[in-house]
Amino acid sequence: MKKLQFRYMLIIALAIMIFNKGNSQRALPDELLTNTIEGQIQYLEEHTRIYENYRAIREDMFQKVNGNVLDSLAVYKNEIAELNSRIFSLNSTNASLDNSLEETKASLEEITRTKNAISLFGLEVNKLVYNSVMWLIIAALIVLLALGYTVFKRNRIITVRTREEIDNLKQEFEEYRQASRRAREKMTMEHFKEIQKLKKT
């Protein structure tokens, strides 16, 4: 019977202690509910005592700050994971853009080389070389044309003079032939007359 009474008294005493502890413990301060982690830790530093290198912190305050720290760490871990994912995605995009840039550079070099080259008899010739050769050929043709025109003009002048000289010679020859024919006819007539005179005598 004493044991049973002792048990009842112990249970009642524990219940009273728990009830008093619940009533005597104050609610958590607003600083631990609304402040940042740094603010909460600063509040604990300011409102707790250090005894023999130990800091006495109420259990509910410690659990609250601990929960807040763990929640913040979880949020930061999620943010870090998202940032790492974004960094990986950006690195992949950057690598793809680098590949595209290299391909674009190669295409641009090919286009520039093709643009600066001319296909001549199946061979690719640089436009600068091609233009230089073409201008040299044009200059040579112009020089040859000028020389040909000069030679042609000189030959024409010579031909005209020669023709004039030939015409003059022809005219002189015709005049000489006419004069020669007249002289021969005259001489023939004189010779005939002399013969007639000799016959009469």
C-alpha cells in the first residue's frame, strides 16, 4: 500500500513539475521568430550568460535557432544546387556557342578565301594576282595597239607617197612615151619624105 501511495505521489509530483515548467517557461521572443540568423545569434549572445566557459541557453531557444539554421542551410543548399545546375547549363551553352563560333570562323575563312579567289581553268587564283596579270596584259595590249597603229600610220604614209611617186612616174613615162612616139612618127615622116625625094631624082 505504501508503495502504491508513493507511486501516486511521484506521478502527481512529476505532473506538477511538468505543469509548472510549462507555465513558468516564457514564450519565444520576437527576435528569434522574425530576425535573421545573424540577428538571432546576436540576440542569444546578448541575452545568455557564460559560466565557466559554458553558455546557458534555453532549450526552446536553442531548438528554434537550430531549426532556423537548418532551414536556412536547406534553402541555401537548394539555391546552390540550382546555381550549379544553371552553371552546368551555361557551361554547356558556352561550349555549344564556342563550337558554333569555330564553325562560323571556319566558314568565314572559307568564304573569304573563295571571295578572294577566281577559278581559272580549274585552278584557284588569288584575285590580286589575277587583277595584276590582267592589267599587265591590258597594258601590253595597249602598248602593242599603239605600236601597231604607229606602224600602220607610217606604212600608210609611205604607201601614199609611193603611190604618188608611182603615179608621177606613170605620168612622166606616159609623157615620155607620147613624146617618143611623136618623135618617131616625125622621124618616120622625115625619112619617108627623104625616100620620096630620092625616088624623084
